[in-house]
Amino acid sequence: MPKVSLIIPVYNAAPYVEACIASLIAQTMDEVEIILVDDHGSDDSMQIAQAYVKAHQSSKQFRFLATPHNMGPGPARNIGIEAAQGEYIGFVDSDDVVTPDFCERLYTAAKAHGADLAYCQAQLVKNAEVQPLNNPVIESGAFEGVTRRFFLTHYTTLFVSFLYRRELLTEYGIHFPSTRSAEDSYFLTCALLAAQRIACVDTPLYHYLVHEESLSESRNPKRYIDKVKSFDLLMQFTKDKGLYEANKAELDYIYLKKGYLLGLLTYIYNEDHPQQLTVRKMYNHLLSYVPYYKDNTYYHADRKLRLLHWFVSKSTRISFKVLPWYIRKTKMKL
């Protein structure tokens, strides 16, 4: 059985996929299976990937799978999860790269601490500029109490910087939703709630490369719908699995911040003519999931969140003009 299965959805990454695969071939750990899932883009990414693998024989096992048709990164990763045989599962985007010791260091840390999850730090690379993308540094070991609460309320959605114990995903039925925004937030948060032990490698081993063609860089006026839906599904999952009540304050805050507020900002930024009625509907939707959000301790402590929420609700038309400028200026990730 492989120690690690790496799953890579391949979609319109022709200029970058060879560099991605090269970084996987260079892994210092031998027992790694690499699963490439063709999601039927409009370019020849998969053909380039297959040719590159064929020309660079290595001891690592490559497997080539495909979605029935273009389904988005979540369903493509799910196909990889179903096929994976590794003790741990990891994910790499086809236009990103990892360091040669990515698998070895994370797997070693996971085994040393009997962890369900092991994570590293990452770097964002855009136009030759590098900036850190860091999750909180916590002590490896039991993932509970104050440690879990702190991580849940401070983490950055860098699901690709984690290894996930495959049996944990199977036990809780954790898969990616079919939504095309925040599906990674859903997956990672479900895993964080289910995990009992965690391992931290405080080193940037994952390089998140941002291109003009990247999904995160494209404007889509309907994207906010999928973003909110992903967090609706998160709330439903936690209630179905009996994980909500023990983490209620943290989950309500996550829904407020990552679901409602980022969904709202995504709508305002991507829509050429945002409507006050849509903003009101989104607020009413929030109330259906978190009716007493004003009593949330984390909401009270998050001054920026409260200020943005107040600005949109009290000065809606002005916010339509100011917030797109603010998002561009601060390079806010939506």
C-alpha cells in the first residue's frame, strides 16, 4: 500500500502542468502514488502530462483517470479519493508545485504524532512576487479544546497544504461538494472537525502559483451562489454527523465570515450592477442559519468583520462603489 496518494485534477493547465509533474516526480519518498484526473478542459493539458510522465520514468506510480465530462475540481478530486490506495491523501493543483520533501516531511510528522491530519505552510507566487500563506502554528498532537477552537477561527483555507488520513475521510464520508467555489473550505473544515490529532510542519512546502487564467483570478457574477452553498452544506454536514453543537460558536463564525461576508463581497465585486434586493436576500439567508450571530463571541471580537457588515447594511449603495476598489487595493482573496 502506498504511504501517500497525491490527487491532481487536470484542467486547462497546459503551460504549467509539466512543472507540476516534475515536482511530483522529484519527491524524496518512494511510496507515493500520483493520480491525475482529467476534467476535460479546452487545451491539451492531459496529453502533455501523459507525454511528460512517459518520457521521465520513475519508481513512482502514476495513474490516469477522468471525469465523465467537465465537472469542476471538487468532483474530479472525489474520483481520485475513491481510487486512492494510500494511507494518507494529499492534493496538488495542476498549475502549482511542491518541494521535493513535501510528502516525506508531512508523512513523517503524521506518523510521529499518530495524526489524522498533517499540514505545512505555503507561499503564494504571483508576477515573481512571493508572499507567505500561513496557517496558525500549533503544537502537534491532540487536536481538541482551545487548540481546535483557535485553529478553526484563524485558519486560512489551504487545503492543499494538508495530508489527510484516508480512513478518516472514509469514516466520516468527507468528499468535495459539486459547487465550484469554496468547495475546498468545505472539505478542509469537515476534516478539521473530524480529526482528533494533528501534526504541524512550520515550513513552506507548497507553492501556490497565481496566473491570470487561474479560477481564483476570474470574475464570475454567479460565483457567490456556489460560495454560500458550500457553507450551507458545511452546516448541514456538521449537524448530520453530530459535530455542530460542540463547535457551534466556531462554525457560526466561519459561516458569518467565510460564507456570508465573503459571499457578499464576491457578489459585489463580480457583479457589474449589484442589487440591494440581492444583498437583503443574502442577509435573510444568513439569519436562517445563524439567527443570533450578534451574540457570537468571535463576531464581537472581529472588528473588521463587524465594520464591513455595518458598511454594507447601512450604506449599501456607497459600498457598491467603494468595496470593489478596496478589494483590488488590498488584494483580498475571494
